[in-house]
Amino acid sequence: MKATYLRPMQPRLITIPISHYCEKARWALEHAGIAYLDERHLQIFHYLATYRAARTDSVPVLVTPSKVLTESRDILHWADEQSPADKKLYPADKGLRGETERLERSLDEGFGVAGRLWMYTFLLDDIPLILRYSKKHAVPWLELKALPLAFPFVKRHIHEILGLTATSREDSRALVARTFDEVAERLRDGRPYLTGDRFTAADLTFAALSASVLLPEKYGVELPKLDELPREMRDQVVEWRAHPAGRHALRMYERHR
Ligand SMILES: N[C@@H](CCC(=O)N[C@@H](CS)C(=O)NCC(=O)O)C(=O)O
């Protein structure tokens, strides 16, 4: 009898490639050695896919054979259940696990939102830059074609979602700076990772969400280079890259991405 081989269905990750929450999910899946399909969309164009899959408007969404996950931290937990002991992102020790989860949640809810807002206060108006990089991110051809026409609408929509105001840049910069100082304080005793001597979901989350203020080279998709950024943004990125917390995030990219 001829043998038939059924390939188990690969999980499907719906992403906006540039999104740092999507980067967090991609990184965790790759860290766990899980093969997945990366279904990429541009902002707004992603709604059709996320509504179909999960009745949600935000990415990442992970569609697995048994469930659909709509929060990056749920995706990290799902990936972790399948990863080998030496790759676990959540420590077995109850206290350390709690600390890791608390850090992750607080970074997700404050720092990640602020860093993204800060970046958009500089780049949302730079249509040529956005178009140039969207072309490098393997999004559907039709979305790329439609982007120049849809751009005013996309821009207005992002503006509304982010709640951009006259003080957004300074407010978000201050929150990022405060988080960087807190992270540096945590690392001051010489520990190599945020919760001790092991790479955890806290380090991965901090590094991935730092991407909008550090633009690391090893990010999952290509990001703008320093010399393409407006001067004020460039100077701040350079300063943050040299901060002990910035150095920690970049080290996580070097060692674990
Ligand atoms: N708490 C969510 C946040 C996800 C999130 O903010 N996603 C943004 C992309 S960076 C998004 O989908 N924005 C598009 C929208 O809401 O329309 C997570 O960690 O997964």
C-alpha cells in the first residue's frame, strides 16, 4: 500500500510587518522553532483578514489548528508550551514566572504604545519613506498598488487610533525615557537578563517593543536606516541606543533573534 503523508497544518500569523507587537510574536515562534505562515498586510488592509479570522481589528492574530489567538502574550504562551526546556520563555519557578508575566504586561500596555506613538509623530507624514519600506515587506501586490490612493485615509485613521495631539511626542518620549531608566536600574546589579540569568518573555518583549525607538538591524523586516530619519528622531535614537537599556535590547537581538 502506498503511504500517504499528511503535513500538519502550519499556524498562520496575520501581521502588519512593521508592527513591533507582530515582531514580538514572530520572534517567539521562531525562538520555539515553530514553522508558520506569515500573512502580511498593510495597515487598514489587514482588517479583512483579522475580522475573518477573529473578529478583531488588531494584529498579531495567530490561527492554529485548535484555537485563534489575538494577543501577542497569548501567542508567546502558546509557543512556549511547545518549545524545548532550554528555550522556555516563562520560568518554571512560580515567583519568577509571575515577575516575567507582570513585566511583559506592563511593557505591552505602556512602553509599547508610547514607543510606537513617538515613532509615528515623526514618520506618519513621510509618505515616500513609508512607501519605500512597504515595498520591501512582501505585502500583497494589490495593497501596495492601492496605498498611494488610500494614504490620506490610512493616515487619518492611524492618527485617530493613536490619539495624536500636540503633546504626543513629548509625552511618549518621557514615558519611553522613564521605562529605559527603570530597565537600566533593574540591570544595575550586573544581571544579564531582566529577571535574572535567563532570557525570558520579559527580555524578548522589551527588545521587540524597543524597535520603534532603536530600529535594530536584526528586526524581522527591514527598517529605515538612521540617515533616512528626521534629525531630531535620529539624535534621540542614537542616544537611546547608547543607554544601558537600549544596549540591553540590542544585545537581546544579537544573542537571541
Ligand atoms: N495588546 C496587543 C496590541 C496589538 C496592537 O496594538 N496592534 C496594532 C499594531 S502595532 C494594530 O493592530 N493596530 C491596528 C488597528 O488597531 O487598527 C498585543 O499585544 O497583541
